Amino acid sequence: QVQLQESGPGLVKPSETLSLSCTVSGGSISSYYWSWIRQPAGKGLEWIGRIYSSGSTNFNPSLNSRVTMSVDTSKNQFSLRLSSVTAADTAVYYCARDGHDGVDVWGQGTTVTVSS
Amino acid sequence: DIQMTQSPSSLSASVGDRVTITCRASQTISNYLNWYQQKPGKAPKLLIYAASSLQSGVPSRFSGSGSGTDFTLTISSLQPEDFATYYCQQSYSTPWTFGQGTKVEIK
């Protein structure tokens, strides 16, 4: 059974870069899209973007200029970097498998707070 | 971006009730519509994909229908563990977008 685990700092200063990684266990990272989705406290879900195992990406235009994603198939990991963060980027960040039919596997989520 | 609008935003229901949640897309999305359940402090869970296909392991009291722009999630007999927030999501074109959520509360 595929499991995902997010890791990274829980506190980031304004204007700095948020960096998170997601480790895939119980299955291969190959041949799937892998997404990042976030959720501010008490609010809805926002799709940040996705990366295919080959490295091709799609991003949400609302964040496009600040987002980079990478994949390391040798480590079964993929990563998110979000630059120039503000308080509006404070949220729970989920990594997830973007399956052929829906987002079918989710990490437990990691809370990232942007504050000085 | 495709806008997804759910209704109602919240509802109160009793155990055993039939519950219906609707989701409307701002443009046609064929059947590229998924439904998720989220409980407090937990990640969302995929319930229904491709508008009407039940994800493996999901109880059969959950069903989905619709095509084009209008979709429905139905819980045929509400159980205590079903009190949660439900989201629709379109996977027709990126950026994927979600509805604002429907919170199902105990009456």
C-alpha cells in the first residue's frame, strides 16, 4: 500500500522560500503524477501543482511564478519550493498521488507557518 | 480556471437520513469530477471518481451522478462516521479546482 510522508520546516520567515519533500513508500514513484495541495486553517483546498515522474510539471497560475517542483526517482521523493512567502502561504501542505482518476493517495499533511 | 460551486455550504442531518450534495462547474467537464471526504485534522479521502465510480473500500451508501456541469453526491443512509466535510474537484483541466466544501453536521 502506497504511503506518503511530508517533511520540512514548520516555520518559514516572510520573503523566504518554503521547501518541503514527500517520500513515497510501498510503491514506485514512476509512471504517476504527484501533486502538492494546501489548505489554510478552516478553509478549502487549493491545488498548487504536480510533477510527473519524468519531471514534467503543471502549476497553478495563481502561484506559477513562485513554484518549483523536482523529483528524485532514486530516492522515491518529490519536492516543492515556494519562494517569497507571505502570511497568506500559511497552511497545511499535503503531498498526494494524482492518479488516473482523482487524487487517490494523500500524505498526512504538514503545517507550515509563515512568521518572523 | 474552472470554478466549482457546491451547495449547500453546510447541512444538518440525522443518522439514517438520505443526504444530497450538489456541485456545479463553470463550464462543461464531461465526467471528470471527483468527490472527497475530509474529517477534522485528517487528509481528504477519495470517495468517488469519474463522477460515479466508487473508490475501492468506500461503502456502497455513497454514490455519485452527473455529467457536463451538474453533479451530485448522495449518501443513502447517513452513518455516524459520515459527519465530515465533502469536496468536489474537477480533473478536466489544470489547474485542478475544488468546490468550497459542504459540512455535514449532526442534527
